[in-house]
Amino acid sequence: MGYIYINHNDGSDRGYEVGYHLTKYSHDGKPYNQFYCETRWATPEEAAARVNYLNGGTGDPPTTPVPREQVSESKETILAKQGQG
């Protein structure tokens, strides 16, 4: 199970909910997802830091972003640079 955050725009100042989805089953055996809220946050950055912590991270915001050129590279290009392609 992993924690996520969702935008929950209900007019309050706490617009982001951190929680997890759990598959449940109705009385006739059909599965459905239910979201369980752990906390609510005002900004996506605060919610993301909480998700990071709950999923085993430090809870700190990222300090070293991935360079844009690496994000746009294909998997084959990355593997070739690593000598695996």
C-alpha cells in the first residue's frame, strides 16, 4: 500500500487530502475503491512532503531535481549511457 494525495476542493482552506485507496467488496461481491483520508493540507507541497514521509522518505521537499534533459530521454538512451544497451 502506498499513500497518495488528492485535490479535495470543498471550499475549505485544507484542499489536499493525504491517504490511501483500499479495495473493498460490496454485498454482491463486486470490488470498489474507497479513499481513506489520513490528513488534510493547504498546499500541494505540504501534502507531497507528508506523502513522502508516510511512504518511507524524509518528509523534506526534494532538493535535487532531476535535470530536464534526463526526463525527456528514452529508456534506451539511458541504458546505452549506462553501458547496458
